[in-house]
Amino acid sequence: MATRPVTLLFGGEYDRVSTLPAAGRELGIEINPRYLPGAKAAFEALSHDTDADGGEMSISFYMTRRSRLKERSDLVALPVWISRTFRHGNVWVAADSDLHTPADLAGRRVGLAEYGMTMAVWLRGTFQDEDSLAPSDVRWFTGRDPASLSEELLRVPGDVEITRANRSIPLPAQLVTGELDAVITAAGLDPRPPGIRRLFADHVAVERDYYRRTGIFPIMHVLVLRREFVESRPDEVPTVLAAFERAKQMALARLRSPSVSYVTLPWTLAAVEEQAAVFGPDPWPYGIADNLPTLTTLHRYLHEQGLLWDDLPLDDYFART
């Protein structure tokens, strides 16, 4: 075992993370996941002084930070995706709204937590590629101050209107009051505030078609390690990467379990079989090579949306293992 446990911060007890201690022990390394109340808390903790060796970080915030600091960055990413998900289902409008397609958002007021958040980067890029809706065609309203990028690291485009939203009520509620025309958020699902609906009524069908056409499974959060850890314990970095791969395989095996239901869903095995038919045996591949369509598209979106300080090669964002 390592002389000191590897402490990593996460915003949730993901199945592919909760198995890390057991996976690490198999490989001779002690990994200690520490769970914080939400991903935003993990981002903030890792962006400031902490005794943790790394953890979960928004990939867009990380790439903005890295493009500014380059080799001076105190955070270094490994090609491990803590969170990835399709986001068409995260666009909300008023139930009686006349908005039904991304093109309808032109000239409208769209609320979101932060302009540079990964969810919004993906949606803006996708809408520009597929619906010719440029970010500058929309009026953006932010619901919070930047969570992990300091003023000297934050970068926003000069040709886009970005305004501070009303902070006194949640963004989804502002759809009902008429203060906003659309909102990009994961909130409002349980329970859903009355009077709102998704822009895409059958978002799963839209997302499935998007993946079939593009091969893109959007990455949201990436694993980062502190530079001090990478430089002082270089032999352990590949082992950490291997432990995450092993932990993911353990989580997938649990999902396929025919005798024990690890997930509180009635048709888990049917969902696993359906997932395999779409994605293959590993729906969540780690590494750069197996994710090139997704990573190159995200890199392009960040550059096109003016969120990167310098156009670094994609490989420069990840530790060399």
C-alpha cells in the first residue's frame, strides 16, 4: 500500500466511485473518496486550498483554467470521466410557451447557473452546429457567481450579452413569472415546478439520435489530481488510473447482477441490455483515444465560444501516464 492514502473529493457517491477503495486495494493503493454535498462543492474545494489529492472537476472550468495557466496549473487531469450525460433534456420553458425548437430561442432570455458551465457549452455548441443558433443570438442570464474560476482565470466572450439574473427566486420559477423565456438547468425535476415543460418533449429519442449520428457522449466532469501529487508520486498516477478502470468494471458488473438489485429501478437488467445495444459492452470508456469524437468536439466548442485563453493541443490538458 502507498505510504499515505490518496484522498479524492466528489460531489456524489457515484457507483463507479464508491467501488474505488476495493479496486485500489486490489492494485496495492489506498484510495479514500470523500463525498461533498454536490459537484459545485467539489469544484470549489479543489479550486482553493485543500488537503485532498484531487477529485471531480467541471471539464470546461478545468480546460479554461489550464489554457490560462498551462504548466503552472495546480490541477492536472486524467482521462477519467466522473460525470457524462446527454443534455437535451435540461432545457426548460414555460408550459404555454411558443418555444419548441432551439432555433426558437433566438433573441430570447435564457437563464443558467454560469455561462461557462459544461452543460451549457455542450448545448450552445450543439445548437449552433445543428440549428444555426449562435451563442450571440441569445440573451444569457446567470444565476450565480463563478463557482471555481477566480476573476483572473474566468474568460467570457466579448460578443455575447451576459446579464446577472434575478437571484431572489430560482431560475425555473422565472419561467412562470415571465422573467426568463428558457432555462438550462438540472433542477426542477423532483418535484417539477408547475407550469414548465422541457423544450424537447421526447428528449431521450433526440439524444439517442444525436449519439447515433455523431458518436458523441458528452463529458461533464473530469478527474483531476494536484500537480504536487503528480510530481511527488509519479509511479502512483498510472495505478490511480487503473483503479478507476477497475472500479468502473465492478460497478458495471453490479448492474448486470441477475440475483441482487443494486439500483432502485424495476427494469434494471432491461435498461442494461438496451444500453449495451446502443453503446456496446462499455458505455463509459476512459482514455483519450476511445473518446476522440467527444473530446475534439468539446475542445472546438470551448474555443469557438471564447472560453479558452490559448488554443492548446488536446493532449496538453491531460497528464502523461
